[in-house]
Amino acid sequence: MARLSELPRRDRERSSRVNEVWRPLGLHHELRLVFRVEGVCWGAAGMVRTADFTDREVEFLTAVAPALA
């Protein structure tokens, strides 16, 4: 699980995905998570929106990710 807002500012500012895709759409925050079973990745999800993802939301997604995997 990773929030874009947790990256160093220079990394966020250099991201072509953020600058060329999300920002023109008014989306400034991204969260990504990986679904793994016994250490093997079978999928991933990326979520974007205008407001940052809260710690509570991150905790919830972290808790349900193993069940989804």
C-alpha cells in the first residue's frame, strides 16, 4: 500500500503520470495497493481522487486486501 502523498515532493513533481494524466483531470491524490497470496502477486489496484486518502482509509484497505487476495 502506498500513498502518493507519502513520496518525497520532488518525486511527486517529476511524475509524468501525475502531471500528464491525473492533474489535468483534477485528481491530485493516488493510492496503490498490491494483492498477494503467499508472497505471489496476482493483482494490483490504483485509486485516484481530489482529496488525499486518510490513515483510516489506508488501514481499512490494508485490512481487506488479504481477503480480496
